[in-house]
Amino acid sequence: MSTRQDREREFHDHRFATGPRRNARKYYAVDAGKDVYRRLVLERGGPEFRVLEYGCGTGSLALDLARSGSDVVGIDISPVALARARKRARRAKVGATFVEMDAQSLDFPDRSFDLVSGSGILHHLELAPAVAEIRRVLRPGGAAVFVEPLGHNPLINVYRRFTPAMRSVDEEPLRIASITSVTLGFRECRVQHFNLTALAGVPLRRFDRCAGLIERLHRIDQWLFARSSLARRLAWVVVIELIDPLDDPATTTR
């Protein structure tokens, strides 16, 4: 029988071989969380920083990080994605390294990286072993930054139910309890929520005159998220910053 890793590899090989998920582009076009994730990662990178891009796909932010002077290693379970990432790196003439690897069993020594980053990767994994490995390979004072889907909004879940081909059979959007379990292994954590009313802007994204309206929807979302735990629960996307790994998660001060 195939393992979870086998199924994920097959799904992502097919995904990267056949091109991006076009049906999802319209939603990502109004996703403010991805922009914040990108900014946070690039701000934390730089010369003399060693960065692990966790589930790098075709290179995601690896090339930008390498241009900033970071020593970047990207890992992914998909050979197809990695071949494309290496091709992009050669064309860009940057020195990022890409390796096929199981994200839940990293082949790196302890305390190897200053920064671990990943976009839409944690919800494909078993969280406990994955986060234990992330914590292990981070240096003291290091940080991990992720952008992930949240799984509580019933309307978004209906859409997911009717579009199963867009997702692997094992992936599961994060929930509040799972995010809490992830943060326990770090001295500090920050969670930002995105995209609630802003999703109403999806049909308007093609019209230049509606860009201001979409931006106002994002501001409304931030106002709601600052005041309501229910609104935060219904968000589509979260950006998670995990700062300074603990050797023993039971010693967390939070």
C-alpha cells in the first residue's frame, strides 16, 4: 500500500507537471496573507543567514533569498518541482540548492538554519513530527514563518468539498487547536489572520477601478480580526511566525 509520502509525491508531481491550479488563481489574487508572508521571510533573510525553504515547490522565495545573500536550501518531496526549481536557479544565476527530502525526517544536523519558511506545506504533513524537525534544525534565536489555510469557515469548506481534485487526499487545513500545538515549541509566536470579507472581491479582481474596494475589504477584515475571535476563526489564511525554538516544549512561557 502507498504511504502518505508516496501519495503526496504523486499528487505534487502531477500538479507541477500539468501546471498551476488555474481555478484557484482568482482566490490567490486577493490573498493579502501571501504578501505579508513574503515580506516577513525576506526581511528575516540576508547575508550570512542560512535558510531552509520547507516544501519549496519550484523555488518560491528561494531565488529572492539567494539574491539577498542568504545561503538557501530548498527541500520538496516532488522531483518534478525540484527539477523546475533548479532550472529557474540556473537561469537566474543564483546559488540556491534544491534537495528531494521528506519534510518530516530532515537530513540536516541539529541547529543548521537561522530561518525556515514554507507556503502551504504544514497542512500536507503530520504536524507533530514536522514541527519537531523544524525546531531541531533551527538555531537558538532562529525563526520559522509559514502561510497556511485555515479550516473552520463552512462556506470555504463547501468549496473544498466540491473541488477535491485540487487537493491531495491527505491534506487538511489547519485548525485553531493545531496552530496552538505548533506554537508550544517556541519561546514566542505571532499569528496573523487574512481574507474574510476580502473574498467577496474575487469577482471584481479583473477591474482596475475595483482595486481600492478590495483594499478596503482587507482593512475591514483587519478591523474584524482585531476585535473578534469568531472572525479570526473564519479567516481563510493565517501567517504564523515561530521564534526561538525551545529544547523542551514543556518549558514554554506562554
